[in-house]
Amino acid sequence: MPDSRIEEILRSDPIRSMHIMPVPSVAASTKLREVIGIMQRRRVAAVVVTEAGRVAGIFTERDVMNRIMGLALNDDLAISEVMTRDPRTLSPKNRIADAIRLMTEKGYRHIPLVDDEGSDVGMISARDIVEFIAQHYPKEIFNLSPGRSEAPRRPEGG
């Protein structure tokens, strides 16, 4: 049976209550090679792409896999050529449940956050939500033992 405490938190608390860490943002003219380098160094799965201070797009590891891998692309290409344009956004004032709903319905893993003027103020990820829930239930989450069906079928390793 679901715990009504976490359900109430997710339904009522705004995204800003999660204290999400800032993510890199890049200008739309930034070269693909530079963006991928930023993602690798910062160990992030997505960056927000801005034009004139406003969110213009998002570039994610999925874009690398679905749009770039296997293609003979010039890494001097501007990120605006391969980003996802005009992504759905939320405000830090939106509820956490709004982010979960949008991620579930649309299959998103990352949603840019914008202020009232459409300027970049961060990003919420599915990982942020999982970590938020785990913080509310550390004992229950970290003390879970694997069930029979969760045990490995064969040993891992070499």
C-alpha cells in the first residue's frame, strides 16, 4: 500500500523544494564537440541550450545515441543543429507531481526549468526525483534485500 506521506509531498511540494543542483547551459552556437566535452567533464546526461538568455533547446545523451551515433557528422556543427528544439518546460513553482506526470506521459528523463520570462533556471531529471524519494525513505530503500526473482541467474565477472 502506498505511503500517503510521500504521495502528499509529491502532489503538493514545488520542484524548488528539491534543491536541484544547477546543470550546464550552453549557447545555441556552441560546437557539438564542446558540448559533449562539457557533458563528459561534468558527468551530466543533458545540457540546456539557450538563445538570448531563453531556453531554446535541450541536448541529451539520448540525442547522442539517436541522432549522432553512426553518422558522419562534423563535430564543429553548432549544437542548435542537433538539439531537441523547444522542449517542454516547467517552472520551479510547479509541483513535483507535474514533473513526474510529464516524464511518465512523454517518456522524458530531463525537463528544463524556466522562470516567468522563459529564462533557464535549471533542470529536473528522473534521477533527481528518485533521489528525492530515497531521502524520505533511506531506511526502507537502502535496506531492501533482493527477492528471489531479483537474484542474478548466473555469476557476473570473468
